[in-house]
Amino acid sequence: MSNTPLNHLQDFNITAFQNDLIGWFSREQRDLPWRKDKDAYKVWVSEIMLQQTRVDTVIPYFERFMEKFPTIDDLALADEESVLKAWEGLGYYSRVRNLHSAVKEVRELYGGMVPDSPAEISRLKGVGPYTAGAILSIAYSKAEPAVDGNVMRVLSRILSIWEDIAKPSVRKVFEEAVRALISHENPSHFNQALMELGALICTPTSPSCLLCPVREHCHAFEEGTTGELPVKTRKKSTRHVDLIAGVLKNDEGKILIHKRPQNGLLANLWEFPNVEKNTIISPRTTLKGYLSDEYKADTKIETGSFTSIDHVFSHLTWNIEVFAGTLQGDVEETDTVKLVTPDELTEYAFPVSHQKMWRAYQALQLEMPS
DNA sequence: CACACGTGGAC
DNA sequence: TGTCCAAGTGT
């Protein structure tokens, strides 16, 4: 009987747990910008931004985003360019393209009202099981589970659940636990309290158990296993890709930029022309050939690369050798190829890797004027 | 299911 | 320096 994952729900004082948890949250919750009211749109935006992203990182983005797109209509009617620009540097850019698309759908299908049923809200792009539960509970006070990494860590300790939380199927175990534990009187605070506890007290390493408001309910604390829970298998290492990039200026001082494909890594963001390194041909020759093929550009490339950028993604790393050069003839501008002045560059959304390139290039210009 | 998908901070 | 992240979702 003791080897089923949720067996500790049997002897669990649910009401006392809810009171201790929610009471603590009411006293200790952080003052965060998305907690000023429970407007479903604001809750939605904040939840998307917070996916795999730290609170401290999100705060300034959330403030700027709400200033720029205060309502669902404002976001729905905005250009994707400006939406991506508002997300620049936050990462996981498909989040905001999905949000933009879903907001348009809410405007057209539901008259701008975020739906309040699990079935309808889950149909929106970018709204998975966690986000659906978070919006439904926080904005609409529905008793739905919102199981994220915090909740799995906290509950794995409290209920001594030894399932591997890296396995997708295991989330359902924790949803079942939350359905058993959630306060129907205040599901919003219950869900948020579980996450807040994970963020402030029940942290991945060295949790502050002596400050924990639900210590008395915690099996891992009692058994001294907080250091072993949750069980989480680690993922495989990342692969390496070597790139060659060029910052090319024409005789008017304009820079050649290129829009990335609409799918895959950094989709629809802008970049400086780049190509994967060839094992045989020299970087400079490879780049010149690529620019000639791709943009019909006749270029003069400086002899040595002026900087080398190492950029680490979640699943791969780039090493980019960056060359400076000049465009000799004309380049045809299209939807995905543009020549822009340095000032105009700030209107386009670039990945951080390419922002690093541009800063290095500007530093170079300062060293060697004209 | 396993993997793609960003970034900056902590230890 | 390397490893693991931090309020996950789409395919």
C-alpha cells in the first residue's frame, strides 16, 4: 500500500494544510506587477512570460509590454514586428507568436473575453495544461490544478512522491494530488501559494525548512529526504554549431540584415547574414561565397574576423566568427532582406547573439574611425 | 515520448 | 567551467 505515489494523501490533514499555506501566502506574497488585479489578459501575459523564465527577468518586460499593449485589442491589432520587438531578449520567441495568434482568436471568437472553461482556453495556442489552470484559477477562481516545476518539487517533498518529474506522464500524478488538496474556497491563492512557496522557501537546493509554513505537513522534512526530492533525471548535453557571420555596410553606411525563417530556432527574428562553417573552405571564402549566392552581393571582406561570439542555448551552442565587410554593388531588398541605418536597427528584433555582434562591431568602429 | 525551443543567474 | 536551472508548450 505504501508504494503508490499518492498514498500519503490518506493521512493528510487537508484543511489545516490549506489554511497554513494560504495564510502564509496572504502574509508573505511578493508585490508583483501582475498581482495588482486579476484581469485575465494580464494574468495570461504574465503566465506566458514566466514559462521557464525567472520573475526578476520578467518584471521589466511585463511592465513595458502592458504599456505598449494594454488590452487584448491593442495586442491583437499590433504588427508581429512590434510584438517580437517587445519580447526581444526574453527568449522562447514562439511563446509570443503563439500569444499574438491566440489573442487575435480571442478577439474574433469571444469578443475579446478570455474564455473561462478548460476546454475552450486549452484550445488557444501556447496555452497548455499549466497555463490553462493558472489563468482559470487566478483570473476566474476555478478549482483547476496549475502544475509547474515548483508545484512538482513542493508536493514531491510534502507527499514524498518519488516519481521522476522529468517524465511528462508524471505531471498527471501531481494534478491528481492538487485536485485532492486544492481549496475550493480560494483556488487562486492555493495555486499561487504552492508556486510562491517553491520560489521562496522550498527551493531546489537548500530549502529553508525552518521558515516553512507547512513544515508540519511535510513527509520529506520528517524523514530527512528534502535533499533527495524531487527525483529528476538530467537531460543530455548540447551540440555545437560553428557559424560565420558578416556585418556588411554599403557606401551609404547602411547595414545588411536578414529575417530568419518563420519556423524553428529564433523564428522571424532578424540577424546579420551568416552561414555554417565549412570544414574544408576557409571562413572568409565561405562567407563571400554565401553572400554571393544568397544576396547576389559583391563584397569586400576584411582579412581577419573581428570577434568570436560564443552563445549558449538550452539545447545547442553557437560559436560565431564575425567578419566586417563592405558591399560593392547593389543588394535587392525584400520582405526578408533589408539595408538599414544603424539607428533603424533598433526597430528590429534581434537575438542576443546578434546583439553581441553589433556591440562588438560598434566598438571596432570607435577604435578605427572611417 | 523525446526533443526543440532562449536567456541570464546561481553555485 | 560546467551544470542546472525558472511559473512549459508544440510537434
